[in-house]
Amino acid sequence: MEGFNVGEYVDQMGLLLDLEIRDEYRDGVVANFERISAIANLVNSFPIPEDIEVASVFEP
């Protein structure tokens, strides 16, 4: 995702949630959110036909 700064996102969400992310953990948190972002981009890039209907209940 172009223009998405993961480090800034982590900092802003920490402030919004009043969650202190200590300096020694911040790099790991940013790295995990970068992985999450990559996975989300892969999922969101999958084409879904317009005629697909949403399931009301998920049953594996």
C-alpha cells in the first residue's frame, strides 16, 4: 500500500488507544504490522466477482 507508514500508524494507534509501546518493543510491533499489512494486501487484491452473495452464517 503506497504512502502507508507503518511506524506512524503504530505510533498513532498507541496514542489513540492510550497504549504505551516501550521503545524496546516498538521495532517488533512495527515489523509485525508490516507482515499483517502484506497479508491484508494479498487478501484484498483477490478479485471477487460482482455476483457473489455474502453468506449469512459461516460453516466450515
